[in-house]
Amino acid sequence: MNQKTVLHEFLSVGLSLSSEKDIAQLLEKILQTAMRFTNSDAGSIYLVQENSTLNFEIVHTKSRDLHWGGTSGMPIDASPIPLFNTDGEPDLSRVACYTYHRAETVNIPDVYNTSEFDFSGTHAMDKRNHYHSQSFLTIPMKNHESEVIGVLQLINAVDPFTSEIIPFSDSNQSIIEALASQAAVALTNRTLINHLEKLFESFISLINHAIDDKSPYTGGHCNRVPDLTMMLADAVNRCSYGPLSSFHLTEEDRHELKIAGLLHDCGKITTPVHVVDKATKLEKIFDRIELIQTRAEIILRDIQIDLSQNLITEESANKRHQQLIDDFNFLSHCNIGVESMHNSDIERVHAIAKDYQWRDLSGTVHSLLSEEEVKNLTIRAGTLTPEERQIINHHIDTTIAMLEKLPWPKHLKNVPEYAGGHHERMDGKGYPKGLTREQMSIPARCMGIADIFEALTAQDRPYKKGKTLSESLHILGKMKLNGHIDPDLFDIFMWEKVYEEYAEKFLDQNLIDHLDLSQVPGYQPPPTGYNSPART
């Protein structure tokens, strides 16, 4: 290989190493390039571990068609090499350890004719594999801080004309030393990036755990929505039919969407826990239905006093007593908030508030219900007042504000848009920005469906039971028809059976009921000839 060719290849390899994102593939490129430059038959890479050992990461022997570690999927049949002796002194007897400690290249023409290092392990491996090691080139892999992070070892340089084993030349040594240094920098950078990504994901997990500790009713949601989002996005990615057939996800895209999913409710860390966990209409720090029960007992006591003083008849006392019990039971039922309230129910709550009075220790007379309690008990659906609903809704504003303040790298720049759009509607009636379908990306629309479907089926909410699969799909289908969710995504959600994949992973068996797709609003069967690719 002439000097010009070597230089050209060296530059190409440098670009390749700097752009490689997979550690195993990076190690493959380093070793294969070194073996090609030196025309060596075998080679290996050791990496330094925190426990002061050198671990085999990849081994190649061309003449034996042997490939361990790296991208091969084959485990390496060799134990880690301790860098220090039992007395704590550096091990300088083995050439790889010597290279690490001295940060020097060792070039040995024939390992069977040297007493400088202990090659008994090499001899034993040769015998076991019917191989003959001869020339050795062992080079430290030093990063940009001159720290040795690994050792590159090449075995048996082969003469390209005679095919004989020859020593590694000085020129080859210089080339591989430069390559090893360049490779070490690339490996260090990639390892650092991987560690930073792992740290970032751990930090996100920390936020979700904080939300979980604050409210156990949202922690599961923060983890399930990303999973369901990815299931739907992958389904769209593999679907080759319809208006979304051109959608494609790279691994970087998947990572970005996963991060957005994990952060989609990070703003809830600021939401008051008594609102997030409000299981009944009267709950704040505790369920105030108990206070109303106490007042009812005071009124009941007053009825008994009136009876004992002959101020009312026994028949009237019994009638008032039973009516009080019936009215309190009605209020207790309203407090649960499971069913939507009719106008007649709301009128009855107001009437009860006026019909009963009780007297406190100071002699002041009060209605059975305060104005604030009446307001809560007459919530038409759910357990939240309009003000509390606004507090809950504000979490998405907080989420967007938090995420937009972060200096996202280019490959994560869409995280705020993806995470911030899960409460928007396709018809522009959602919040916080009132975006329409055309103003939203496909991943953001995927997250919107995932957020809704998870909430419908969730069994860990304080204010409702999880709905069955058929009930949830019925509601989701209605949302398709009324412009709430993306109709094309809903079709893929059904055709690719994403709901089934999610149910298998997250739903209890009692929620996975018989499903008649013809009864799901908005459902249309896949077109003739449509084949769903197998889920992976």
C-alpha cells in the first residue's frame, strides 16, 4: 500500500470513526482497519475497566475464520487480565499490561524467541486453537488527555508476496500508533456521549419518580404513555398504505420521540397534589363529605331534642330522620363524580343546602352546605371544578415552558413540540395553543392518542376505574368522528392492532373483553389486500 493510498485511507477511516455511534461497530472498524493496514492475520482490542482489568472486547483471526466479541454476537473465551499483581504492584510481565502501564508500544518479531514477557497464555491458546503466534504489535490506545483507555494488539504480519509471517515494520507501527490514538479519541467521545445520554435519561426518570412520589396516580402514566406512543409510531412506520405511508422513523427519530414521551407531563411536578389526586368532588386534604356527615348528625340530634321536648311528633321526627338519611346518601353519591349530573340532581343539591340548618358552639346558624361545597357537589362530570381543571391544564403550559428553556441538541430539537402537543385537537379546539391537525407533526399526534387511550384504560386513577378495551375503543372512535384525534392514526391504531399490543403488556385480563370491531364508532376495515407487517 503506497503512501498516498495509506493517507487517503487514513483520512477516510478518521471520518468513519468520528461518525460511528455504535460502540461495538466502532471497535470492529478500529480492529479491521488496523489489520488491513498491516496485513496482519489476527488482532484483538482490550479496554480498561474500572476494576483495574483489561477486558477482551473483540478478537479476529482470519486464517481460522474466528470472530469473537464486537458485532459477532459470540462471547470471548478469555478471562479479564488483572493490571496489578496480588501485592498491588503493576503487572509488567504480560505485554498488554506493560503497554498499559508504560503507555509504550511493544513490537516483538517472535513471541517464541523472547524472554522479555510472559507469553505462556499465548502459547496455551495457540495449542488449544492449533495456531502459531509469532510477530506481535501491542499499542496503547491513548485519548486526547494521553490516558490509556485500551490496548490494540495485532498478531502475525503477513508478507503480501510470500504469505510468510514477518515482523511488523517501523512504518506500519507508526501508522497504527496514529490510528490507535485517533481511535481512542473517537471511542472516548462516543463513550462520553453514551454516558451523557444515559445520565439525561436517568435525570428524566428522576423527574418522573418525583412526580410518582408526589402522586402515585400519575407515575404509571408517565411511563406508559411513552411506550404506547412508540407502539403507534412504529406501527405507522411499518404501514405502507394510506396518507401516512411516507412516514419514516430512524433510530434517532425514535430516541427523540421516546425522550418527548418521557417528558410529556414533566410540568405536573408543579401541580398541587390535592388537585392531581382529587378522588371525590369534596376532597382537598381529606374528603369533606365527613364534615357534612358530622353536620347531618348534629341536625339529627336536634330532631331528637325537638321530639323529646314535644316540639314535633314522633311521626314527623321519623319522617325528617329518614329524609335526612336519604339526602345525605344522595350527596355521598354525587360526591363520587362517576356519573354525569342531570339538571334535576343539581337542583336537589341546591334544595338540600337550603332545607337543613345546624348551629355551632357560638350559636351561629349555618346551612348544611357552604357555597363552595355546593359548587363542588354540582360539578357535572368528574371531580374537578373549572378552576381546578384550569390548574390541571396548566401543567402543559409548564411542560412547554420548561422544555423550551433547555438547549436541545439538533437531534432532540423536536422534543418540546412532540411533548407539548398531546392535549391539542385536530379541529383546533384543544389547548394550550389551539393547533389544528395541519399544524402538528405526526409524532405529536401519536402522543395525543397515546395519552388519551392510556388515561381511559388506566386503573390507578383515584377518581375512576379503568375502562375495558371495548369501552375505551368506543370512546376513542367517537373522538375520531368529532375531530379530537387524527383519523388516519386511529385507522392504523386499529389496523395494526396497537390496542392489542398495549393490552397484552399493560392491561389486567378483566379489562380485555370481547371486542366487536363493527361496533367501534369510526372504525373502517383495512382495504382489500392490506397486509399488516409482523410486529417486532
